[in-house]
Amino acid sequence: MAMTNLSERKSADGDDLAAWLRRLSPEIDQAERGGRQCGSAQLALQDFYAPDMAERPGSFPFSRGVSARGYLDDHWVIGMYSGYASPRETNARFKALLATGQTGLSIALDLPTQVGIDSDDPQVLGEVGKVGVPINSVDDMLALLDGLPIHQVKQMRSTANAIAPMFLAIVIVALEELGIDPASFRLFLQNDPLKEFPARGTWIFPPAASLKMAVDVVEYIAVNHSGWQPQQYCGYHIRDAGGTAVQEVAVATANGISYLEEARRRGIDIATLAPTMFLFLAAGIDIFEEAAKFRAARRLWARLLHERYGVPESACHINIFAYTLGGALQAKEPFNNVARISYEALAAVLGGVQTLATSSWDEAHSLPSQEAANLSVRTQQILAHESGVANVVDPLGGSWYVEDLTTRLESAILAQVAQIVDCGGSVSAIEDGYIEDILAESAYREFQDIQSGKKPIVGVNFKPREVESEWNADFVLPPGILDDVMSALGKTRATRDGDAVRTTLERLREAAKAGENLVASLIEAARARATLGEMTDTLAGVFGRHAGSAMTVGASGDATGSGGSK
Amino acid sequence: MSATDRKNTRGRVLVAKVGLDGHDRGAKVLTRMLGDQGFEVFYLGVRSTPRQIALKAFEEAVDAIAISLLSGAHVEVAHAIRAELQAAGIDHVAVSMGGLIPLGDAEALHAAGVSRCFHPGRGDDSPTAVAGIFDELVAQSRAGAESKS
């Protein structure tokens, strides 16, 4: 086609070919030496591209990103999640990570710790140290931080949710005993217990009490440690439980609103609080839908903060932490997951996230191996330093397709949030089982789409190979670990002042009954070496425990659920 | 439960997650899928204990139990469930396990009384294939119950 036009033109105009080519290729900026250029052609690049009246990156409502400079000065933070076996083993792994120049640590907690049960409780059969590190008391936190170059640790993240107030107390006492200035350090808590009910499942207390305790943490940090990050409102787990991209952001936003409402009721200044919050989302593989999702999530949150809470426009940006979607990984032909994780990471970066964690390709089989975890860091480094995707801010901005997707996703998300609000808000929607039901429905629909082939998964329902995966893995802990954990806990129990433990726990019980902020009482209990399990049991004595939910499906396939708290 | 009720379903299955791991997407999908295939299914929710499972299995006179586990504690859990089923006098009920169950643990689980293991990435996970496996488990339990009576 082009060739035909070319020859017609030449004969009509009588021009020669070279002159014609020059006429159609006017001024191309020759990049100044030292200026930013694109890959091999070395054309000069602007920081961002936008027609005059269009939204600029770093301006309200932040669909184009939280800062005007995007990744131009600094790439996103590569956040990895680690922790296993015992405080001592995890301490050694953290030292190795810090030696490679990593500045943020993320503490993966084992499941007993996440649900407030001590390692020596008979209920925790086989789970101590399996998916993270056990933290039973301040002594374990001291062992975890022992000898770490704390000046280098700019940020310490943790998955504490239902136990966030107890975890905060344990960290504060440990910093105090180590003589570390809390202001030199940033604690970054997940502290989103509401999402534990419909997804992830490490709830302890009923939803309303959980909301109260989460905001106790927010309030305590707002007053005493204003540089810390008290909360991420989370969509990731909603998505991984089977939710759609719309449900993911909608449930996270609805939960975020519940925390903000309670914070406002207590007189916490939302304009100061909002910029310390993070949004934690999944990065799925549908590149443009995902990029648009991050843009929509930022925009609707900014509008909410400004229009409902009166936050000044400049403080309405929400930082996003993205994790590549674990549920998208396949156990069949597991190496294919390397490609999936790469595209998911690309989608997150095109969406302008601030921190990105990448899964490891072997996670559909077991906990990640060291080599697979290294590969997932390398995946991000290749994206940051080789791919050129970070050369301009919000490269998708202005794409008719992506802008339209962003706008329509935002509308769909807001409509879903409205439905949750119609149920009476997050807490009621959780108690009624509404959120759990919509997620189970979406998960089943996706399963059916994979079975029917409507949703192709390469190597699974699309051109599967006959060979069975021979991949095998195990969950064996290094020898002697359990003995270490138990003897440390035994030593804590044997050497503490039993009266101080009883008194501080009694004071905690009274604070809980009186509806006070619990963090100060928890700090006293943690200092006296009350264990996490003892603090949790004391609070459960006042607030009760969530009962979980069950479901019966008749032979017709009709589901009836029974949710509820006790 | 009367004999007529039994005839109307392909079998009664109890699905549960044991231990503290709360990721139950797979357990819920299995529950719905077996329901669509004509089974009557009870999902007991996350953090079910071996004793709760045995009690529910007894109360509902189930023909098979499906345990989902991602936390790595499967071998310990299998032994505990077997002991509780024996204590409840229903050790004829067949038990299957799925989730993150490494291939290498299949033998140990078999020895602990687990009739079928579903390993990541292996075997046919289509509804008809899985329902076929549950037919076998149901038949195994019913044969076991008859030989006892």
C-alpha cells in the first residue's frame, strides 16, 4: 500500500525519493548529550506527554500518577516478602538481604502468630514457622532485629492484621529496649482486618471489634509516630479469593471508607492521615485492564478524599503497593509463570505503582526457593533498567482505549461500592456474608470459564502437554528450629514477672471493656512479656471471637451460606 | 437419613479446611462444582478442627470427606482426622486431600488413611473427572459401612 502511494506521488510530483522522504519527516529533535533519550534511536524524551488542557501526572485527581516525576528520579521500590522458621533464621536472611543493598524489610509472620496463638499451643499442629516467622513476645522481636544495621532499614513492613495492635506494641517495646529512635525508622503495617473475613481468613475478633482495633492503631500512630504508615487498605486478597478487578478495588475502597469514617469520628485529621495510607492491589495479567485499574483506583480515592472529607487536592494522592497475582500462577508447566509474572509486573509499572512485589514461579507448588525469589527480583530490575518502560511518566496516558477503560472501571467500582454501602457498609456486608458470596460467585464463574476454554490458560486448557509435571517440593523446616522457638518461649515464660503479666493483662481487659484505645495498655503488657496469645485471649474475653462461616450446597447446586460472628 | 434421601443424591460430601490457613477459594469452588455434579455438599469453613470434621461427618452421615490444605501441615492433619473418625465410629468414611500436597508425601498420606490426593498440576481436574473420583470414594465408604453392619 505504502509502496503504491509512493510511486504514484513520485510520478505526479516529479520529486525524487530522497526529497520526498525528507519532506515527510520534518524536525526530529536531536537529543542533547546527557538528556534523556529513548533506547537505541536516542530520540529526546519529554518527562510526560499531554496536550495543553489535559491532566498532568502528579496533579489531582492523580489518574496519571502520584508524582509529576514518576519513575524519572527513582524507580519503584522492589518489595519482597520473607520470613520463615524462627526469629534467628529470619534474622540471618534479613542480614543477607540488607547486605545486597535492600533497604526495606517485610516480615512474613507464620499463621499461628497471625491469628494470635502462641507457638506452644496444641491447636497449632504443624504450623509453627511454616509460612513465616513466629513472634510470641518482645523477646522474639529482639531476636529478629538482633544486630541488623537498623540505620539502613528505612521501612519495616508486616502482614499483621487482626493482631496489628499487639504487633505494634511488641515493635514499640523492642525499639525502646534496643535504644532505636522510632523516628529514624518507619513501620508499615497492613492492619486491614476487614478483608480477612471474606478473603485470606486470618481473622480473630468479630468485624466491628476488628474495625475498632485497626483504628486504635491508626490513632496511636497518628498521635505518636506520625512518620509511620499505619494501614494499607487491601484489594489484593479480594482478587486472589476470586474477585474481579472491579470487586477488588471496590471492597478495598469500601473497607478504606469504614476506617476513615471511624477515624473521623474520633477526631483524627483525615488530611494528615490520608497521605500515610497505602492501597494494596493485585497486578493481574490483563495488561491494559490492570493499568487502567490502578489509574481508576487512584482517581476515585482522590475524589472521595477531596469531596467527602475535604482533604486539599494536593494531599489526595494514594500510594499503591502492588503484588503480582498469586492465583494466576499455574502448577502445570510452572516455568511459564516467569512470563506471567513479567507481564503482571509490567502492568503494575504502567499503572504507576510505588512499591512492587513479584511472586516466584514455583509458588503454585510450595514456598519459593531462594533461586526463584532471586529471579523475581531480577524480573523487576530488567523492567526498571532494560525495558525503557519507566522512561516517561504515565506512558499510557491519552490512549483512547486506556482512558476509556479507566473511566468505565471507575464507574463500575463506584457502583459496587454503592452496593456495599446499601448493605449498611463494610461491617454489615461482611456480617451478612454479602462480600463472601460475590467473591465465591466470581471464583466459580472463572473456574467454569477455564473449564469451558472461554478463558485460555496456556499449558492448562490451551495446548496442554501430556507430560505430567515432576516438580516436587516440601515444607521441611531446618532441623532444631521448633526446639529453638519453644525454648525461647519457655525462657520468656520462666523469667518474666508473673504478677506484672497478670496486672497488665487485667488493665488491658479493663481498657477493652471501657472502649479505650488499646495500644497503650498493650505496650505495658508487651513490656511485661505477656505473650501474643495471652494478649489476644484477654481481648477475646471481652470482644468474643469470629465464628467463621459454612455453606451447604444441595444436589441442585443451590448454595446457602451461613455467616456470622460470636 | 432415609434410604430414599440417599437415592436422590450422588453422595454426601463434607469439604473442610483444616489448620489456620484461610485461603479457601479452591474449597469453595470444589463445593459448588460437586453440587453441580449432583452431590450434596457441606462446606465447614476455614480453621475446622479434626474433631469438628468427624462430628459433622457423623451428624450428616457423609460418604466422603475432602480436606483442603495449603499450609504444609497435611501429614499431621491426616493422622489427626483418622484418629477422630475412629473415635466417632465412622472410620469407613473415605478421606481425600488437595491443595499444596507435594507428590513425595502421597505415600505417608496413604499410610495415614487418605484414599486420594490431589497434587498441584497433576491429573484431570475437570468436573466430570473429579466427580468420578468422588463416586469411587462414596462407593468405598458405603462398602466399608456395609461390611461393618
